[in-house]
Amino acid sequence: MALFKKRTVGKPGEWYYCLEHRSVEEGPECPGKDRFGPYATPGEAQRAMDTARERNLEWENDPKWHDRPEEPTE
């Protein structure tokens, strides 16, 4: 008996961006490891890579993530 049921059908209005196919999908058609989402609209899902890039830049520049003192430069 499986511990987790495979969810093959998404809820209406759930949109995902598939990293493997580089396309927007309604409902989770591809495995979770290959997608971003859910998003409320197809347009938001289409922007998934831009959103991820923007968030990564924010996190890289967040001072809470850089708690090591900088080494002095000579």
C-alpha cells in the first residue's frame, strides 16, 4: 500500500510551470520535482522563472543570510 496517493488531477484554476517541458500546465501534469506552482493564473505561471530569479536575488542580498563577518581585504 502506498503511503502517498499520486495526485493526477489538479484543482480547477491551479496553474504550474513545468521545468522539463518549459510550458504552463493546468493542474499537476508532471512530477512535483519538475514544476513550480501552483499559481492563480496562467500568466503568473508563465512568469515563474522570472519570479524565481527575482526571489533568488532578494535572498542572496538578504543580510540575514550573510551572518559570517567579512574577511578583511589587504
